[in-house]
Amino acid sequence: MLLQRVRAAADDGDGASVLGVGEEREDRRPPSPLNTVALMRLASSRLGLGAYSAMQLAEELYLRGFLSYPRTESSGFPPGFDFLTPLEELAAHPAWS
């Protein structure tokens, strides 16, 4: 919003002046990953995309390496899920060890 006002002032020929610069530290947790339903809802409400277009775009972003695999409906794991085995396999893999 502020950036838009500065740009508008500059475009009107009124110019803009920077009166001061400050720095503030803010720690924020990254957002939770989107499941397929949440992705489609946001694509619809914020971008005006239909479900098919949203999934096509998600697939293209995945293929280009910008998204992890998007087709999941859950961000949880079932009780008793074995985390240790896949972690041990990753640790033993030459690319990760």
C-alpha cells in the first residue's frame, strides 16, 4: 500500500523523499504447506483461477522445481508412522550423507 502511494506520487511528478530508514528484526514461522483443496481455494479467491487451471499451474511449478509435490490432502501422519526408516535411508544415501 505504501509502495503504491510512493509510486503514484512519483508518477504524478510530485516526487518523493526518503526521510529516514529503520531496521527491525521480526521472527516469523513459515506458513504451513497447502494441501490440494487449500491451494485451489486460494487460487480461486486470490487469482480467479478455476480448479483445472490451478492444478495445471501447480503441476508446471512442480515440474520447474518451485513446488513440492502438491497432491496431498493431509499435512499429518498416521499414529505409529515410522519416521526412522526413511530418515536412515536418507542419511545413508550418498547425496545426503
